[in-house]
Amino acid sequence: MSTRTSALDAVVFGVDVQSGDVRGDSPSYALVAFDGEHVDRDVVSLRKLRRLVDREEPEVVATDNMYELAPDKDALVHFLRELPTGTKLVQVTGAERPEPLSRVAKRHGVPYGKEPMEEAEAAARLAAANVGQEVSAFTNTTRVKVSRGRSTGKGGWSEDRYTRRIHGSVKRATREVESDLEGANLEYERDVTEKYGGFSQAVFEVEGTPADIPVSPRRSGDVRVEVEREQRDGIEFRPLAKRRDHVVVGIDPGTTTAVALLDLDGEVLDVHSTRTADTAAVTEWIIERGRPLLVAADVTPMPETVEKFRRSFDATAWVPERDLPVDGKKHRARDVGYDNDHERDALAAALFAYDDHADQFERIARKVPPRVDRGEVTARVLREEGTVESVVADLQGDEDGADEESAEHEPRELTEEEREIKRLRERVERLEGHVTDLKDTVEKKDERIDEYEEKLSEARREERREARERREVTRLEREIDRLEGELSDAREQNETLEAKLERLKRLWKLDHSNFADVAGGADLVPVKPVEQFTTAAIEAADEDFGLAAGDVVLLRDASGAGTSSAERLAAVEPRVVLKDGTLPEQARSVLHDHEIPYGPAEDVSIQEVDELAIASEPDVEAVVDDWRDRAADRRKEETESMVDELISEHRAERRNEG
């Protein structure tokens, strides 16, 4: 029980829903802070409640229903994970099947009212009196993960050196964490993934809570360190009050000592394992939680260490006929949460010992009258200090019993009603015995059903695994087919590009070498085609294969040209322009002004190679000569026209003067 008298060592928060619903929007809570003497009340939102818990770090957050703080199990686990290390969530109304808060408050003499603020105060006062069950979702194992803080891809100037530096940093951080854990004398297991230059990650499974571990989460540069408690499969409840009732104790000795405690109804009270505590510390831990009447081990004969514990408590010993098999221990402890194999072995020893004495415990419980300590009677009977009746009589007082036995009296005849009561009681005892037998039969059948269900689950898991493997094989086969198709397409494209490259090489030689060497003496000249006589088409051709002074340019469509496109082409200063179609007058004028020869493409023998072409040099030269002749005639006509115009102007001026 709690040893507090006036003020608490820390604050207790009592919480109850004031309005709304945690499954809806913006619930509000009645909050009561109780320190043993003073009570502070407030109405807060869920967000503010969390901030207050983080700031004040109360010893307990008490409620009559844990699902008033979270809508489901996942949200409840998240809420528990965010609690400060020293803060516990307590459901004051019990464990899986909570009682009404009014009944619990009445039983413990705590004021109760139906208003949310009054219920919150009742929850706080009950938790302060160590009433209720602690809600836990985590084991005593903490996972510390050291990993890369950034990606190793795109390392820039030296990707190998960049990757080696990151992995080296992770390895150094891993050694630092390992040194800190060893310095704190903590038990742990390490699993590392080695990569080029060091480690890509390291995972430590540490026996202890985050508060016990001298490592903090961080992320700096190349390294990230995460600290997270290992989550249980479900929600676990632990009683706040540590009663000194009689208990059944299972002990597994060794480098790691594990202890399990059961009450006289076979319920698991607590499980503990330690690597650092000595015998005295373990003994003190047991004394704080109960008075052992039966000490059990999972092997025979009883180990000397367990025997020392038994003698120190003057308890009865229990060992199996032969060492308990691992499968049997796993099956018996399957419904109980434990953190490691040592705790499992201690639990199995205690549970098998209880099973061996369950009928005896039940018979003793039926015979012990009210207000007599059942545990003390059971302990004395186990130590063979007498029968149940004699032990009960001894506890109630021998003198009173002697006086009653020595009193002389005449047995009276039972009334009809008393005889009926006696008959019904005997019948009830027979029926209870029959019910017990039926329960044993049902339990054995349940165990067989559990075994079959476990085998069925294993078979289903194996079937799902094989199905996943088949799906993965099918996916990989489809991926292989797709990649083979892409490879075939790539090879065909490569062959096409190689042929094109050869043609381009030949064309390049035409533009940069002696044509006679390329074409076996043929007099050839490269031709650069332009799709249309427009500025955009000229610039596109210039971008694709370059237009330079002295080039032979082929206009595939000469119609539609304007002054600007002709000016753009003239700026290239081509040797000659070969055209398909009629060249507009304004374009011809621009080319004449810049003295750019042009002529019909049909007069030149042209062979095309993809986007480029080659032509006969004599044909090109003939077009140039023809243009020169036409240009001379054009200049002559222009001169004659200009002279005629001057004469006409002169005659007009003389007439005007006359």
C-alpha cells in the first residue's frame, strides 16, 4: 500500500470528458490536478492537456476509461508513447472489465459526483491512493537505431568518397552508442549492416526503458539516432497497489535472474528479470510484492540458488518430475506477456506449480471462513502444520475454541427448514464438484483447440508465404520478358544508328576531305537541305547540321518566301541556292542584291543521305554560271532602264523650262 500521509511526492492528474467525443471534433476535458492537499480544476482541450502533461510531468494521468483519451488501440498506443518517461496512465475502474466509477469511489471512501469535474477529481484521488490499473503498451526493451542521415546517391565530385564518409560516420556513432550502453552496464544485443566504408545501420535491442539509456535521439549531418520502446502485442494492465498477499513464486536463476509471481487464484501479478541485481535485491523485490508460500523451478532437482530463496522465505518447494520442455513452457505461458526466455521459464515454473496445487487451493478456500487469512491458512497447510480446520482454529484462538467445545449442551433436533438447508448445501457441494470436473474437461478441450488453431495458423502462414513467393516469381518473369523486349528494341535501334553513323561519316568526309578520295574520283559537293524558305526552317537547319559560308543550300519548297527569310539566308553567304518551285520576286531581289546565285534544283543531280545530300560539282557550277549570265543581263536591263528614265526626266525638265 502507499506510505504517503499528507502530500504526494508528485502531482496526479484526473481527467474526464467534459463535452464532445474523442472520436469527433475538439473534445474538451475536465482536468483536476491533485497533490495530496490541494486541488486545481480546469477545462482544457486535448491539445492543451497534452501540453500540460509534457510540462508538469505528473506521476499519474488517471481516468475512469482509457478510451476517453484515444478513439482506438493505435491512438492509445500513440498517446502512451508521447507521455513523459515518469508518467503513467491509470484506469482507476479496473482492467479489461472496468467497474462503474461510483462503485469504486464508494468502496474506497472517495467523494463522487456525476458531473465531469467531480468524476475527474474522484479519479485523481483514487489514483493517489494507489487504486487502479496502470495501462501499458510497451515492454522493458528499447530499440536504438543508428543509421544514415542522408542518401548516398549523387555524391557529386566523388561519389565513392562521399559514400565511404557517411558509412564511416555511422560506424563511429555506433561505437559511441555501444560504449555508452556498456558504461551504463546495460544488457543489449547488436545487429549491424556492413557497407562500403563502414556501417549503413546498427540496431541495439537494450534491456531497459529510454529513461535508463544514456542515448538521446538526434539527427546531425551524416548520422541519425532513433530511440523507441518495443511495443507489446496488446494493452497490458498492472495493478498500482503492491499488496503483501501470499503468492506463488517461479524463479529462473542464471546470469539473468527472472522471477514471476501468481496470486492464489492463478492470476499473474508481476514478472521481472535482471542481469545486475544480486540475491538480496531480488529478495527485496519479492518481499515488496508478496509473501511466498510456494517457490518453484522449471528443472529438477531444484537449483541451489532457488533453494536459497525458498529457505529464506520458509516456503514450500515445487519441482517437476522431469525438466519442463520448451514447447510445454511456451504453451503454458502463451496467454501471459513476457519480455525474454528467462521470464518465460519463471512464469512456466510458477504456472505449473499452481496447476499442481490448484485443487488443494480451491478446497482450502472453500473451508476457510470469512475474516480469516486464506493465504496464511494455505501456507501452513502446505508446510504440513495441520489440517485446514486445525489451522483455522489456531488462527481464531484456541481458548475460544476450547470454551465452546467444553460447554455442555444437548444436541437439539433440526427443524424441517434447517434439514432442507443442509440437504441443499450438500447438493450444491456435489454440483460444484461436478462443475469443477466439467471445467477441467472444457479446459483440456480448449487446450487441444488452441493447439489445432496454432497448427492451422502456421499452415495458413506457410500457404501465404508460398503464395507470395509464387506472385514474386510471376512478377519477375514478366519483368524479364519486358526487359528482353526492351533489349531487342535497343539492339535494333543500335543497328539503325550504326548504319546512319556510317552514312554521316561518309558525308562528313565529303565536307572535309578530297571528294576524289571518297567517291573514287567523282566530283561531288555536299548539299544542305532546308525544308521551306522561311526564317524558322533556315534556323532549324542551322541548328541541326550548321549552315556556313560557301555551302550549297537546297530549298525543298521555295514558295512563300519573304524579304526577312531571304535576308536570313543571304546572311549565311551560301555558294548557291538550289530551289524547288517558283521563287517570289522579293526573294529574288534580295538574293540579287547580295549576289547570291540561285537556280532550279532539277538541273542538278542530287543524291540524298537521310537529312543531308550530295550533288555533282559540274552541275552546281553550271547553275552558278547560268545565274551569272542572267545576273549580267539583269544588270544590263536595269542600266538601260535607268538611262531611259534619266532621259525622260531630262526631256520633261526642258519642256517645263520652255
